[in-house]
Amino acid sequence: MGHKGHIRHGSLQFWPRKRAEKILPSANLKSLNKTETGLLGFIGYKVGMISVYVKDISSTSLTKGQKITIPATVVEFPTIKILSVRFYKNRKVVYEILNYNIDKEIKRKIKIPKNNSSISKDLIIKKIEEFNKDNYDDLKIIAYSQVKKTVIKKNPDIIEIILGGSKEDKINFVKENLTKEINVREFSKNENIKKGLIDIRGVSTGRGFQGSTKRFGLKLRFHKSEKGVRGAGSGGPWHPARVDFTQPKAGQLGYFSRTINGGKILMIENIKEKDINPKSGFNRYGIIKNDYALIHGSIMGPPKRQLLFTAPVRISKNQSKKIMNLLRQDEITNIK
């Protein structure tokens, strides 16, 4: 009987395996249901992992009715503000209106014309209303996080966020929140997020330059093997005389842009209403000062990593119902 073996692990779906171009990835949400009004994305910061004590009320579970401990990731959500409004025509930006009433931290990061620094809110809204609705197909906002309210840093992160609803709904949302601080409660009004589903986009923890065994999970060869134990036994045939790109080679490991589809939200709370801070703060992060969420399982990246949370793109018929039965928020009894 032949020996069952393999030359590599690691999916070729993620190719090339190189460092991400930017720390906060963009979201391509063409297939997202945009009928709901309001924000469809938000910026959060990974805090760390904890254990959550819950009651399993799923009808088909082996632990039905029992108290179980599950892993969860804590994410802090400082408020965000609108930096600018973009109008799109045929997927291209045709017009952009900058909000000059912004924080001094963002003015240090981008160049703002000094002669326009005192434009009032009413004048900006007038500019938005005067733009002809027939000249654009879609409306998006550029938002920045008020990360200065956390213990991480002062330099804000900027990301483009799509809005749901009709053109009138999007315009009304911009006019209402142009100078306001938008919290995660505004984002969590989405029906699918209320059911406990969310998509997470971020960059994984960087590992630097690594060998093929750690990078692709190759099995260690016999200890007397020629040319080393930690590596592939063969790089392919003599003919065709080339090394194919599918061969496991050393290179970059980690710091890759990844997406988690259908993450499970356990709860979204304010730190003043339900304080989960340890006495000495979270390891490698510190103390939470804003709204936070508990996400079932692990999330890519180290503590303090900025992440983009969006409304879920793919939802099965029974997925949201199953999540709500398994991890109902009022059944969470203890957090460690």
C-alpha cells in the first residue's frame, strides 16, 4: 500500500503571500444589502481575549441547558467623525466635500487649506444639497476614529465607509451627523448586526521572514536526510526545468490582510454600564474607556490592532437564528 503524503500545506487562494499594503484594509461590499439606512461599517481596536460563562440553550446541542465557557475577543469602539463626503458616478469619484470642522489631530495628518478652516456647518450642508442628484450614483463618507479617547495613541485612522438606504437617506444621515460624534450604537442598529452577525477585516500578526516548514507546515524529514530536515524533499522534476510557484519556499509569514465572515457578537456594552476592566488593565493594551463588544472566538492581529467591522455579506437562512439560540445576550452570566 502506498504511503500517503504531501509536499505542502497552505491554500493557494491567498497569493501572493506578501505584507499588506495598508494596516486598515478597504471593504469591497458590492453584494451587501444596502436597503437598511445608516452606517454599514465601523472602526474598532482589538483589546485581547477573555473567557465568557454562558448558558447553552440550543435545542440540538450536546450541552443543552448547561453552563459552558467559551472564548471571546474584546474590541473597543471609540467614536468616529465624518471627514468628507464622496459622490460616485460609474464607480468613480466625481465630487468630494471636505468637512473643515474636525479635530486638530486629523489636521496634523492631512493637509487642510487654511483659508477654508472656518467654514460653518450650514455652508457645508448647502454645498451637499446643491450637488445635483442626477450627477451621482452613490454617496459614501470618509470617517476617522477618535482614538485619542483610548489609551492606544492619538493619531486617528481614516477609512471609507458606505451608507445604506436611498440617496435621500444618505444625505439626511450626513446632515444629521456632520459635526457629531458617531458611536457604535448607530452602527449596531443594522438588523443583521442585531441578530449577532458581523464581518471583520484586518491584518494578521506579522511573523517576518520564516522558513518553509513554519510557513507551510511541512512535515519534518528523516534526521539523516541530505540538505537539511526542515524543507521540501524535492523542488519538482528536472523537466520542465523550473521551480513552480506552488512549491513551498521561505518568505513572509503574517501581516496578511484577512476577512472573517459571519463573526458572532455576544454583546455590545458601554464600559460605564458594565465594567470588564481587570484591576491592572488588559495585557499589552490597558484600560477600556469607551463602548466595547465581545466577539465569539479569536480575531486576527495583536492587541491594539485597528480593525474594520462591517455588516455581514453572506447570511444563511438558519445562521442568525442558531447564533441567537446558542449565545443569547441575557444568558451571559460571568466574564473572566
